[in-house]
Amino acid sequence: MRGRSEARNTARIGAIALWVISVCAIAESIPPSPPDHDISGFAIPSRTPRTPQEIDADFVRLLEQATWGPSDALLAHAKAIGAAAFVDEQLAMPGTRFTVFTPVPANRPDDCVDDKTLPVTPTSYCARDNYSLFQLQREFFRNAIGAPDQLRQRVAFALSQILVTSGTDISLAYAMQRYQQMLADLAFDNFRSVLLEVTLSPVMGNYLDMANNLKPNTKTGVEPNENYARELLQLFSIGTVELGPDGAPLVDAQGKSIATYDQDEIEGFAHVFTGWTYPTAPGQNPRNVNPRYFDGPMEQRPANHDTGAKALLDGKVSPAGLTMDADLASAIDNVFNHPNVGSFIARQLIQKLVTGDPSPLYVRRIANVFDDNGAGVRGDLKAVVRALLLDPEARGPAKADASYGRLREPAQYVVAVARALNATSDGVFFRVQANAMGQPVYTAPSVFNFYPPDYVVPSTDIVGPEFALQNTSSALARINYVNSLVYGGDVGPDASVYGATGTHFDWSTLTALAGDANALVAKLDALLLHGTLSAAAQSTIVGAVNAVSAGDPLGRARMAFYLVASSAQYQVER
């Protein structure tokens, strides 16, 4: 029997060969999508009923989109109750909550240091646990691996990448926990509520300079800060140009795009967003301009608010003399009711959950649901998420369009691979792995997120946002991650983390099939690739498995899993 190091080297060589094969074979190996889906049960009345393999493939794709990754148990459950019932079950599921980290002073006290003396206690790592996002990121991966409310977590993460705040500026664990918990709580709420609560979040107020934004003062030369006003419009709601219902830019008689706002409107919104300060910390007296504190929504200071009339979108005006609440409501309603919002948000949610380059018709259908959920309600995120997951463009066992799909971004990739092995984890291992691939969660390099929604894959005309993170270093980090997971075995508890349990994987299902290389590869093809593995790639993997001694079922299972999970065909979710 070969040693583990030799098996690793053989697997690496096989992975490189498989990568070349699979990149060339992705498009040609996928059959056309069947027409006329009945999204409630995946029935296709216009053709012969689908095979069991096609039905399984459709449900695996659903789990890739609606969860952090399929597992055998979750696949069986989804098939038993049906697609629509599974989505509805997820929409109704109570949310898993982050630990409510205790507020700490904005500036770390000198005595808040990391004590590495063993055994570790809950307070040993004061600096790391309170003044970095370590514990929050760890919990993110722990929940993604094992918590039941998978769809809420996926949507909350998508919202966090649209309405961005970042640990690059706000590294207080309790502050970022409050913001991310807010997005999770609002994931299936109304988008107007999202806009309002994000606007009043002191984390956002700090990140984009709305907190302690003062009205104009001719004597001191103070002018309202425009940062939040600009990003609210450009990134969080409507974009820079007028859009049609399908998300395509509208043009004027000269064929030029039409701007959604100008400097006067940015200034108008900036003046609306004056007079808000951080919440008052317990035991402190309210100040005209409060210091940084993040537990609770921002507070009003009418003396610092501009009460004049303000220019809003589409020629609308927020009249003079309004209360701060009324002025804010006027501005939020003005943005929320702009016709761009439905297609602007629908397209990005589709990109985050289903495909990076959705068709205009897909965007239009979901935007229509945003505009009216069927009961006259605008902005119903629950209805939007349900519609985009059950849409015919999302469903189907396979997709023929070469532009369809999305690169699994690092956070999704590391979790999906682990969930396929029924992993249990405290999240420490996966945090490190996602960081190595360029995506330390909740720590985007700028308000523009880790990647822009309009990024075009080089040498193509295909929009693939997550490919902006793909480079030589991150590509190797992905392969190294799978190699470490597969051949490194279980990961023991980190001695510096109080209550750590480590990360554990279950190979029993795969080792039971290891005697038959074809059956083993077919199992992985079904669970990880919903049956799209090309014939050339399948032959390569079966050959590699058969090269491992039949007396080493774990080694054979590892070889097969490593080659599938590190392949381009798996990394590009189609």
C-alpha cells in the first residue's frame, strides 16, 4: 500500500490533468435543459417523465442554490417533500443566531490582551475575541456547516455583499455581529425595512460617515457628508443609470444611458441624513455628538438636522420643516419606490444564489415579483427569493447555455465540500481556508464588496462576478484546501479557542462504495456535480481510483473525492 504522501502527490498530478480535461469539457458535456418546468414539483408535461437521475440532479442544483451545499440526508428530505415545499420550509424556519458579543470600549484598553496560558478560559483572548472578527467569522462557518436555516444564511450573506460594511474599518466583534444579525433577521422581510434599518445602523453610520453628520454651517464651513447618500443610491438600491424591468440600461434618443441621479440629488439625500448620532452607551449621558457605540440604532439630534427642503429622485422634494423621522421616511420611500430597485436587487440576488449572468427575462420575472408579490406588496424578499429559486431558469437537471452558472466563491466552496462529507465543525478550520482564497468574510476590501456584480470573465463576454477573486494564488489555494481536507484527516480543536471542538468528516458512505470505482465516481458525480461529469473526466478519475489498492477503501474514496472536488467542473457551479 502506498504511503499517504505518495497518494497526495499522485492526487495533485491527477487534479491538474483533470482540471485541463474539465475546463475543456464543461460546456460540451451538458445536455440541453428540458422545457416547460412545473416549478411546484419539477414535472415536465411536454416530454417523457424524467429519469430518477435527472430528478436527483434537479434537487442537487436546488440545494446548491438554497443551502450552503447538498448532503445525502438533505437531498433525501428535499426529494421527499418536493421543491416548493422545501423552499417554503426554509423560508419559515426560525433563524440561527450569532452569539451576542458584549459591547466593549471603541478603543482597546491596555489591559485587554491575549493571554496564551493554558488552559484557555472564555476571557483569555481579550484582544482577538473582542477587537477582531475572529469569533464572528468562526461562527459564520460553524452555522453554514451545520445549522438548519440554510436559506436564510445564504440570503443574509448575499445582502451583506450588497449592503456592504467591512471589518477593515469596523473590527469590533459585537458591532459587526449586530449588523450581520440584523441582515439575517431581515433576509425574508421587506426591502424597505432593509433600507431603513441599514440606514439607521451605527455600523453603517460609521462605515459610510452618516453618524454625526452635521447640517450646513456657513460660519464653520461644515457641509453634510455625502458618502452614505452616494452609496445608498449607487450600490444599495438603484445604480447609476436608469434600467428597464429586465435590468438592461435604458438609453435616450442619442443612444446614451440615462443617469438616475445627479449631484443635486446626492446633496439632497446627504442633507436628509444629518442629525443622527451613535446610540448612547449605558451609564453615559446623551451628547449632541455621541462617541462611537454600536448597540442599537442611531439616535436623533434635531439641532444637527437640516430642516430645509431637499431634492430627491425624479424631481421629488422632501419639504421643509419635517421632523427627522418624516424626512427620513420621505427619502427612504423615494428610493424604495424608484422603478430601478426591483431589477437592480433581483439581478444581484440571482447572481449570488443561482447564476452570474442571468437572462433579461429571468431578471424581469423576479423584478416583477419584487414590484408586486401577488398581493399588492412591493419589496417582499420572501416572495422574491421563492420566485428566483423556483424559476424555470434556476431549475432543471442540466443547462446548455455556456454562460450559465457561477464560480463557487471561497466561502461557499469551502463549506459545500465539507457538507458533502457530513462535516461537523467549530468553524476555525474553514475560516483559515476562505481567508487563503481571498475572502475573509465580513471584511470586504471596500464598499464595492470582494467582487463587482458586473465583472466579465477574461477573454469572454460572460458576466461572472466571483471570477474577480480567481487568480493563480487563489486557484492553488482551492486545490490545497481540498488536499488538506481529504488527506489531512480530522482537524483537532484549536487550543486557543475556548470550547473548540475541531472539524470532523464522515467518509463511511464513500468507503462503502470504494470497491467499485465506477459506482464511487457515479455517487460523487450525482451529489457534487448533479450528473454533469464529462466522460473524459470520469475515465480519468476511475483510473486514478483503480490505481489505489482495493484493500484501502478510505484511500480510494479520498482519491475520488479529491479529484472531483478540486475539478473545474465542480468549482464552476452549473
